[in-house]
Amino acid sequence: MTIVERISTNSAPRPLGHYSQAIRAAGFIYVSGQLPLEPEKMHGQDGNPFEEQARIALHNLLAVLDAAGAKPSHVLRVTAYIVGAEHWAIFNKAYAEAFGDARPARSVVPVPALHDGHLIELDAIALDSPDSAAGPARAAS
């Protein structure tokens, strides 16, 4: 029997649809797509430069992982959807700064458009840390 646990944090935007910020199941953490929304403002970043949107989306992804008790070194895979391949180098720089020495598998998928004019969306799969069950950052809803 697989137990599924929802992960929730106020440090990232709350879901506006029928989904969870992340799910913990079978030894993994699955993080839903994170847009460049600031949690306290919950409005779009359209008009902001790509670099700022990438920084916010990466912050949200790492905040959800932190709530699950995971660190960047636990991340197995990240998928980045970016509007415009010309942003690839900017994304690489922001990603390297956010992940440091961690180098998870990654796909960057150029797309023609994203919801509400955003320029980036990120999702991830991480290994559930054995320490996360006792960690204070673990949150379920």
C-alpha cells in the first residue's frame, strides 16, 4: 500500500487549482510546476525580465523542497519550461546559483507560451530524505 502525503508551505505560492505544491510517495517528492509568483502577492510577473522570473521560480521550487525536508542535493530531475530559447544562458546562470554543487538531471524545454504571460515554469522530482520524517520543515495538509 502506497501512502501519499501532500506537502504545503506558505513560502511558495499556494495552488490556485486542484493540485498540491508537492506530493511525497514511495520514497520520492514530486514538486508541481512552480511559476514566478511571489507567495505574498500571488500575481503574475509578466513584464518582469526573464532573469527575475527565473530567480522567483527557482526560489519557489526550493521552498517547496525545503518544506518537504529536501535539499538541492536530493533533487534527481528538474524540468524547465522557458518561453524563448534565447533565455537558456540566463536560466543556466540562475539555476547554477540556486543549485550550487548539486547537479540533478535536467531538461530545458522551449515553449511558445505559458499561463498568464509567464516566461518560466519549473517542476522537479527529488529523493525523499531519510531525515525528513523527523524534520521540523515537513508539512502536510
